[in-house]
Amino acid sequence: MNDAGASLKDTKVRSSEAKQCDPQQKEVAMPVQRLKEYLNRNNVKYVSIVHSEAYTAQEIAELAHVSGKELAKTIVIKKDGQAAMAVLSASHKIDWNLLKAATGAVKVELAGEREFRDMFPDCEVGAMPPFGNLYGMEVFVETSLTRDREIAFNAGSHIELIKLSFEDFSRLVNPKVANFSANNA
């Protein structure tokens, strides 16, 4: 048995604990399971990091002992009305003009939570992994993430990260790499 099995157990326990504390909270059926199955089918080596519940990238990086530079955040955008993902370092911000140029779109904007929450039925809102290919979405990755050997990201919940090689991530997702970080400008 690998670490993934243990963390799935932790996810179940924490999910039921959260349900007891807040009966109105919608329980998500092991959001990380679909992603782990996909990674396993594709023979990808990864590490699962379970941490206390956290919502901001800075909090997650600190709890999981992952550099903010290595932690990727997934932003759902609308590119000419179509949902897509912009993935960049947790410590960076999007330069919307650069992203618009990179996508070749006439209009690029942040998607509202209500607009995308149903697109990720197996994920907690705001914890989508950057695997747009699993959800029929284009993925744009900021150039700075390609400089690191590894990438870490939310695994569909606010209590678990997945860390794997950037090479494997790129091979599976086939993202469009572009410079759209305000931090690089």
C-alpha cells in the first residue's frame, strides 16, 4: 500500500468530521480519487500531502511545507465566453493583458464562482486541480512554473495537495505555456 491509500482514508475521516460540524456543507465524495486514478493509469509517480483545511495559497504552502513558488494555483477564466484554466505560481498574480495576448482571445476575464462550480462536480469550490483535460478545458501555464522540476497543487479539496514532476504534468495536460504573470513584467 502506498501513501495515497493512507491519505484517502484521512480525506474520508476529515470529510465526515466536517459534515458533523456543519450539516449544511455539501460532502464531496473523495475529490482526489479521480485524479489519483488518472495519475496511476498513466504511471505517474506523485506524492499526496494531507494538511489542515486551508483556502489561501499562502496558508496551503505554509501548512504543506511547499514553496509558494512551487505551489501552483488554478484560476478559472473565461476566454471569449469559454471556460479555461490559467495556472501560475501561488505567489504570482495574472497580468490580464498578457494573458489575453497569450490566449489570442478578444476577451479574457475571471470566471465567477457561480459560473464554474458545476463544472467540477468532484471538487470542492476553489480547489480544482490544474488538469483541464479531465474537464474539457484548455489550460494555460505561466512560464515561470516550467523552471521548477516539480509542481504541487490542490487535489480537488482544501485538505490535500498532489506533488509530481512538471514533466509528467506537462505530458498529461499538454498545456499552452505563456508569460502572463504580473510578477515577470
